[in-house]
Amino acid sequence: MMSKLLRVQRIRIRLIMLSTVVAGSALFLAGLAFWAYESILYVQTLERESTTIAQMLADNSVAALTFDDRAAAAEIANTLRAEPRVSIACFFGSRGAILATYRRGAESGECPQNSSLGSKRLTVHHLLIFHPVVLNNDPVGAVFLQIDLAEMYVMWMRYGLISALVLCMATLFAMALSSKLQRMISDPILHLASIASRVSGSGHYSLRAVKTYDDETGQLIDQFNDMMEKINERDTSLKRAQDELEMRVLERTQSLMNEIAERKSVEQSLVNAKLAAEAANAAKSSFLANMSHELRTPLNAILGYGEMLEEDARAAGDTSAESDLQRLLFAGRHLLDLVNDVLDISKIEAGALQLHLQKVHSDEITREVAATVEPLARKNGNRFELKIDGSGFITVDVMKFRQSLLNLLSNACKFTNQGIVSLTVSRTDRENQECLRWEVHDTGIGIPADDIKRLFQPFVQVDSSATRRHGGTGLGLAISERLCKLMGGKITLHSTVGVGSTFTVHMPVAPA
């Protein structure tokens, strides 16, 4: 309770209370010790005086107790009227019988039945003394005295009142004295607390506390002032750094705004360039589509007339003219294929290609393609293998899908010499969708890993030397990949240089 009270009080009050409590406690303990000493001394004195009285009574009552003279014993007992502290006295004869008794006033109590020779006993209210009566070293009786302790309690009460009065006066004096002396400790601390409060409220770290004494409080004030000096220096440095940082932020913000403006300008330029490129690409695609269409019309006429002239030369038996016309027709058909490829890729990029989806059995497409590819494989000394592990109906644009497979197979035959070209058809699930899979595998020259990523781009020829040797524009794989993608499928490639390549076409059974 005292500790809680001290925690919520100001330091001045706490110092006064501590000094008062310490002084009061010391006086209380001193008074308590003095009271205990006086009480013990009083009891010892009372025992000695009471023992002396008992001894005198014993000496005077030897004859009366020896002859069991009750009258003489009663007369000796009446002499105790001069001793106000004796409340009861009993005289025991040689046979233990009570010969005489003495009671002061209306004192209640009885003599003990048996005497305890030579004993003393202290109770709450009385001191009991048993003293033997001896004649020629032989006991002839005993004297019992009951001493009243009321005088001791009166002394205690008087001493308590005096002690309480002294304690109160000493406590008040200690409180008055401590209220004066505590200022030596509390004033510097309160002054320091006031300065700290002002610093905390105003934020001015230039305030300093005034040192009064060279004791611990003085050291505390010195340390506080030193701390304020360091904080003031740090605050000044921080303010200067903050000003510099704000300036740098402003400069950086302005720089970023200029950079953003430049980037927006560049971005707008890029957007304009992109729009121009898209427009140019659309114009290119439109031009190629129109030009390819315009080229095909006279080219078809040339091929038609060439076939007629070939038949006339064959009918006339002109083998030389027939051979020249066949070479002319081969070159014209090759040129027509190139024009058709350009036309197809232009239509795909322009978004003008239309698909004609129909449900057809996969075996029909597979066997038609195999019949077309087998002569191409034999041309380079290759063996063509067909393996069907699964089949079924599929919804595709038959002509476009057949064209995609023929492009893959013709490339495999073209870049493989004296090897194997195989086509494997199977059923599979891809991305939770039922699909048919065509795998075109060859044992040709293979494709480097760095070139696989750009293999399906238009007009890209991965191996220019091989392409020049075997011919081609680089449009076949790009057209096949885009046609399969338009029909919901996908073409993947795995290739190893010098070992061969495997193109895999995944085509869903039904379009999504």
C-alpha cells in the first residue's frame, strides 16, 4: 500500500514521506525495544521482591507451621495487608494442610491443593510463588503467594501513552525537517524534469539545465546537458540533410518528369511507327494477295498452252520439243506452287483465309497423303513407313490439313537422303481434350537447337546452304503451323543435328 502511494506522488512528497516513515519506524522500534526491556526488568524486580516477602513470611512462620498453630499463622498472614500487590497468600502445614489464608479485598481465587516447593510461575494476570518453610534443613511447610500484575499493566498503558505522544511529536518534527532538507535533492531533479518537459513540448534542444550541486544530481544535469548538446547537433545535421534531400528529390522529380515526357514522346513515336508498320504490313499482304492472284491467271494459261503443245509434240513424235516442254511445265508448276504459298501466307496474315470445316475419317486423309508422299520419298532413295495406331473421325478443313501434312512430309523427304521417312497416327489426350496425333519422323540432317525457335517464321530458311541445294522459300512450315493453329491444333518439333527431326501435329477431334 505504501509503495503504491509513493509511486503516484511527486518526488518532494515522496522524500518527505520516506524521511518521516524512516524516522517514525526507528522511533517505534526503539520504543518497542525499551518497552520490552522495562517489562522484563519489572518482572525480574517483582520476582525478587516477591521472593523476599515469601522468605520473610517463611522465616516468621516456622514455629506456627511446625506446631500447626492456625491462630499464629493467621496473624502472620494479616501482616500482608501492607503489601497491596499480594492478592492471595496461603500457609501450608507440615502435612500439607492449609493452616491460614489471606485475601486482599474481594479477590477471588483459591489456594492450590498441593504446594510446589521452590517454584515460580507467571500467568497473564498474576505471579505465583511457592516458597518452602525449613527448620534444621527439614521442610515443615510452605508459603504460597499470588502477586497481582495490575500495576504492570498500568505502567504499560502510561508508557504507551507517553511513547505515542513522543512518536507523534518526533514524526511531526521529522516531517518538518525533511520538508526543508529534501529540497537539496528534489529541487535539482524538478528543475531537470521541467527543462525536459519544455524540450519535449517545444522541440528546442538548445535549452540547458542549471547545475546547483556537485553531487549525483549535478552529474545527472551535466549528462543531460551533454545529451541535449549532442541531440541539438544531430538535429541540426538532420535538418541540413533533410533540406539537401528535399532539394535532391525536387531535382530528381524534375529529371523524372523530363524523362517521362521523353518516354511518352518516344512511346507515341513507337505507337505511330507500329501503326504505320501494321498499315504497311496490311498493304503488303493485300498487295501480295492481289499480285499472287494476278500472277496465277496468266501462269495457268501458260501451263494450259504448254500442256497442249506437249500433247501435239508427243503426237508428232518430236521428242526434243516434248522434252523441252516438260521442263517448261515443271518450272511453271513450281512457280505456281510458290505463288500459291505466297498467296496463302498473305491471306493468313491479312485474316482473309476462310476455313471449310467438315467431318472426315482420319484414315482417308492419312492414306491420300501417304500415296502422294511415297514417290517423293523414293526420289531421294528414302524408305517411307506408315503406322496407324489409332484413328477416328475428325473435324477439319480437309484441303488445308492435307496441305499442312504434305508440307511436313515433303520437307522430310527433301532433307533426307538414303534414310527413312515415317508417318505415325495415334490417339491421345492433350489439355483434357481428345486429339489425334500425326508424327512425321525423318533421319535427315536435323535442325540446330538455336534455329528451332525461328523455324516457323515466314521466309526463314534455317540452313541456307541446304535450302539452296534443295530449293524452297521457307513458307511451307510457317503456312502449316498457322493452318493447324487456325483449326485448333498445334505443331511441335524435336530435332537433333545429324540424327533427324520429328514434327508432331496435335489436332482435336472436335473444334473447341
